[in-house]
Amino acid sequence: MNDARTLNGRYRLLEVLGTGGMGTVHRAVDLRLRREVAVKLLRTSVHDAADHRRRLEAEATILASLRHPSIAEVYDHDEDQDSPDRTPFVVMELIEGATLAGLLRERGALPWEETLAVVREVAAALAHLQTHGIVHRDLKPANIMLTQDSRVVLVDFGLARTDTSTAMTTTGALLGTVEYLSPEQIGGRSATPSSDLYALGLVAHCCLTGTSPFRRSSPIATAWAQVNDELPALPSSVPPVVGGLVTALAAKASTDRPADAAAVVRTIDGLGLALALPEVDAEDISAEQRHHDVRAAAVVATASLGRRRSRWATAGSAAAVALVVALLLAGERSPSVAEAPEDAVEAVTPPAEDGAVADVVPAQPVAPVSEPTPSGATVGVAPAAPDAASTGNGNGQGSGRPNGNGNANGNGNGNGKAR
């Protein structure tokens, strides 16, 4: 599907790479510099368009401050002067490749060598974020791109938050994807760099087994498992040192996780192994595009149905939405489930790589769940500092970086992503 528009006489929109609740990401041509780019175009017809504008601007500002091979560049942020509502858009580097979620969907579990290579590159990107005081807050296989030129790119900074971010959600609101949320986030505390490391541990486990470790039949059950269930055992073919690193990353208590992402990189480099990333070819990209096309149709159908139902009916049908509510620990406050990433429209039946939730009226919090005892293996990685009390979540809404053929971050999973 193409949009024949040319934004401000410069960016000619081509096919849609991804769609979601907040907008669309297009492959586009920068007519002035004569290069292909990704353009994230905000959808302004929604009731919370003003909030989405703020989120898009915050995302663009965060990405513009970063320079790293595993993070896509932002080139421009402007408004379409020819549209009645002056539609905001962000112009980003176009990333050609496939998502890690797509590779796992097509291939199943990855060899431990390839998994360790992916973990190393993502950890390097997280280390760069940490030096800038940024927490990604939505790390998952669908937000990790692998390119044909052996590059790993972290995408979708729609939920990212900096140390100085102004909160755009209610204090105590929960943002993220349930399957990769840390126990402390489910408990109502703010995400920290350690929360990103927890998600990385679950991503690594998923790569080694082909299955998200805490996925259950409903988001509520998934959230419960995140807090209470033990990490499933890894295949016997995984070397103990690799298994130990995954266990340390996915420790329930943040103090049992590595000190920071840089420590993870040093640990992997210290093993002295020859690691190679999974190879990505045109067939992988095509498979993602097909998946995206089907998924985009489902998103449109679900959104259309939602407009004919009341908010209460929608919340009631999506057991997803109740989500963390049943798990939110009693204590400092009674958090509520907030607006989720754009792909949350699929919360009624969470797709393999998603599981985000939509708005819901919070239930009564349950009794607190005590933090587990130390999990053991740390693979020589120093423990992190204790969590600080949280005061509310920041920026929200997924966005992403587009991939050549595919989905765009922030607008669902699937094919190439746009950040």
C-alpha cells in the first residue's frame, strides 16, 4: 500500500512498512539528498493525538542524541505543511533486515553461538543508552533487527525514557510488553537499566529455546509467572557459562543481575569465542513481509471492531488488559495499567512476539510477593546497585525504525522495522 503524498516537497512516501495505533511507517525517498529513508507519520485522527504528538517528539529527541551502529539515526522531525492538522512526522535511517522475532518464527531456536553474538551486540547498544541515561523499556525479539550486512539494530524507542524525561503517563502506570517486563516493573516500580538487562535475559532464553519463557495463556498469568515462576531450564547443549549468563540476566532480583550492560559485553568478550550473528537473506525479509501483511490486516480488523464497542466492553474482552493489575504489589500506591504500545490492539489474543496491554480499570492489588533469593550463577559479572523507588513512567508509544521490507517499529511487529 502506497501513500502518494510528498511531505513538504521533500519526502515522497512509498509503501507502508508498518501500521499501528499511533501511526504508520513508510519507506520514502528524500528528494533533496536522493536517498531512501523511513518516515514515521503520526495518525492524528485518534482521541489522544496531542499526547501522541508529544511522544513522537520525545522519541525523535532521544534518538537524535544517540550515535551508535546498533541504533538507527534520526534525520529530521517536522510537520506536513499541506495537511489540515499539520501532521507530525519523523525521518529516520532505513534499516534493511528482519526482526529477531521473525527469525525465531521461521527457524525456531538459534544455536548458542548465534544467540551469544546477538546478546553481545544488544548489550553494547544498551550500554550506549545507559551512558546517556536512557532506558529502552520495551526490549523484545520484535524490537531487535538483524541486517544482511551482519548488523544488530535496536528499534522502537516509543517507550524509551531518559533521566530527565517529563512523565507523560499517570504515576504508577505500567508500560511495556508483558512477556518481557521485569518483576520490579510488574510490582509498580519504574524501569531502570537493570530492567532492560532482565528483558535481554529473557530474549536470550527465547533464542535458545524458541519459546518465550514466561508466556502463559493470558497476560495476567504471564505477569504472575514473571514474578513467581522459576526460569525454565535451558537445553543441555547450552554450555554452562552461557546458561549462567542468561540466568544472571534474568534474575528476579535486580541486585542479582549484572552491574550494567557494559559488564555483559566484557563478560562475553572475555570468553574469547569466535561468534557470528545469524545470517539474514532476502527470503527471511520476504517471510517477515508476508507476516506483516497478515498482521496488519488483523490490526485493522481489530481496531475497526473496537470502534463499535464501548471502552468497558473492550477492556472486559481483553483479559490482556487486566494484566498486571492482578499482579501489582500492594504498597506505595495502586498502579493502573496505562496505554500500551501501538501493537496492543492485539492484546485479546497476544501474538507470539507481543503481549502488550491496553487500558483497563485497575483491580484491587494482591498481597505483595516477596523478592526471591539470589539465583546463583553470575558468570563473573558484578551485581547491580539496588533499585530506587519509582515515581512514574515516562514516554510511551512504540515507534521504530523501518526495515527495508517490513514492519516498522512502534507499529506492530513483523517485517523490517522502523525506528
